[in-house]
Amino acid sequence: MTAKQRAQHLLDFIDTSPSPWHVVASIETAIQAFQFVRLDETAKWGLQTGGRYYVVRDDSSIVLFVLGRKTPADAGFKIIGAHTDSPGLRIRPNAATASDGLARLGVEIYGGPILATFTDRDLSLAGRVSYADEQGELAHKLVRFEQPLLRLPNLAIHMNRGVNEDGLKLHKQNELPLLFAQLTGDQLPHPYFLALLAQATGISVSQVLSWDLAVYDTQKGTFWGANQEFYANSQIDNLASCHAGLHALLDDAVLSHPESTLVCAFFDHEEIGSQSHVGAAGSFLADVLQRISIATSSDREDTARALAQSFLISADMAHAYHPNFPSAYDADHKVFINKGPVIKSNANRRYSSESISIARFIQWCEEAGIPYQRYSHRSDLPCGSTIGPMTSAKLGIRSVDVGCPMWAMHSIRESAGVQDHESMIRVLKQFFID
């Protein structure tokens, strides 16, 4: 593929993955042609050298691995970590209300989105519905409303005269409910919403028990710029990293009898701190790595030996320099779109990078023939974090934090560079085959 073809593949991946549950479903679809076998956490595992496997936990986190020629105790694990969730709005349990004939859906804020960017967009819903099937057993099903269903209209400037000087400020409780219908006659908002949900899923209203529903932007991804060198979409943070890691793993040269055991771990809940049974701070990855070690060795000490020689690349996105806001950046650490992957450093270990892990990543970049950049946050601004520090600490393995530079992180419409995505795939591939 050319760099632009890879970027188009990424845009298609994002467009088919409007929620973390859809992300995992999209990954499962992508690996069907590569003979990956799904493992059940409740069953015993029988693993074969060179085998390709994956584990899903709660439909929104996934770990894929290829068992190397050498046991993990002899060659360690090579791990790429990223996350499946993005900041945004989630629908409340008792969501539907009515005011003056207009039905609205109440929302909670998930993570740290730029709320103003959700106004005046063609929004809809995607996620999963839990229900009782015909036998009364608990089941769940993905749901997605393809058509624009919701909107958060701006207040006209005539009633908010200071909006251009003071910025758009939305009251998180009172001003975020989303408009979704004009009720007629004796229609009630909650039954109306449930009827829409039933229609979209094919599940009767009486069977619906609960749901996890995310608000998403129905506008598809696109290229932009005079030379189409940029791309825009929702959820670039961090589906771009998931896509890059997945396509590095699925490369023919990588899959051909790797020496080490190769792992891609994509977690939900990074945007809210990862403190869950499916998050990076939970046991999911540790459980999988331990079970791989147990399946390949009868020596209990071999799990520790494997981790001691493993390496993690925590792949998230990075803040590209924006020329309209130069004061937001450290002048000596500006990173630019389409100038290569970014190595992220922080003395307080908000990023997991340190001198040895950085040096190794630089070597992989050089071996792959791609440029790299170095980023450090302004000292007078709070620095964000990633799954890198917590995963590295939990497992006791060396880690580096890297990512492609992007604009408008946590906006509903983010932007990044076509060439950077290609470069990230190449260096992650180099990491796996090195």
C-alpha cells in the first residue's frame, strides 16, 4: 500500500468503529483471514509454536498474540499497547426527557472531550445493548444508528454576545442534553427512545435490560490540504495507534515464524484512568502473558524471566505544533505533522520513556529508514499520560511512549498526517522483526 492507501484504510477502520465495542468487532473482522484463533478465558488453553491467538474481555478490550519460535522465558514478549476508547458523551440510563414538545437525551461526559466541538454536528448513537433472549438468557448485541439522530444546536450569537470573546462554555448538566425528536400527541420520550432502540436492534422493548451507548459523529473521515497530505476524522486518538499496531502485526514478514512472542494489547477506559477489569490498570494483559508462559513452560519462575526481557511500546498520539498558538509549546520541543513518529518524555513519568527505551526506539526508526521527533510538555502546563507508565509498572518491563503528531486532540474532529501513519506502521513492524 502507498501511504495514502494506508491512511484511507485507517479512515475506513475508524468509520466502521464508532464505539469501543465496534473497534474490537472491526479488529476481529480484520484478522479473520490470518488464521487467528479466539481463546476463551474460562477454558484451558492449548498453544502451538507459531500459533496466532486472541482474547477479548467484555467486548471492548482485546489482546492478540503470535507465539514465537522461542519460549517467552528465552526470548520475552514484544508488546504494542494502545486504547480503543475516545473521549466524548455517553447516554444516561434514564436518558429520554421532554420539554416543550421536544425530546432530549441526557448524557454524561466520558473522559475529557472538547465539548464545544460537539455543537452543530450530525450526531448519532453506537454501542451495545444487553437483553434477555427468548430463553431468558442474558445476551448482548452491537447497535449503531447510521443516520444522524441527535444534535446539540448552538445558542445564537444574538443571545450569547460574548461567545467569540469568551469562548463557548456549556453547562455540563443543563446544556448538554441532545435534541432527538419532536413529540406529537401523547408520545412519551422514554418509550419513544426504547422503540427506536428496539427497531435498530431487532430486540423487543420488553427484552431490553440495559445499554452502553456512545455519541458519535456521522461525518466520515476525509483527506484535506493542498496536496491531501492531512486527514481528519473522529477518534484518531487513539484508533490510529490501534490500526498501526494491528497492521504491523499482520505484515507477512512479521507473521513468518517470529522468534519472540508478539503481542498487541488494545484496552478500553484509558480516557478515564484505566481503572477497570478491561483497562490497562486491570489484570487483563498480565493474565494473558502469565497464561502464555504457563502454557509454554512448567517452571513457575519462567513468567518472571519472560517479563524481565520484554519490551512495551505504548502507542498513543502526540501534540503537533500549531502555529496559531505558539505559546502552548516548549520552544525546544516542537513536533510537526508528517515529520515522523514522536518520542514522548516526562521527568515525572507521565510517559514511560527513559534513556534506554528511547535509544532503542531511535534505533528501530533508523533501521526502518524513517525520521523521528522528541516531545516534552511545557513545564507550566499539566501533562497528560498514557497506558505506558501503569502497564510498565504493573508488569515490570521496559517501555517507551510514542505517537503520531496530531492537531485538536480530544475534539470530535481531529487531524493528523498521512505520512506519519505510514512511518508509525513501519517502525512498529521493525520492532516486531528486530
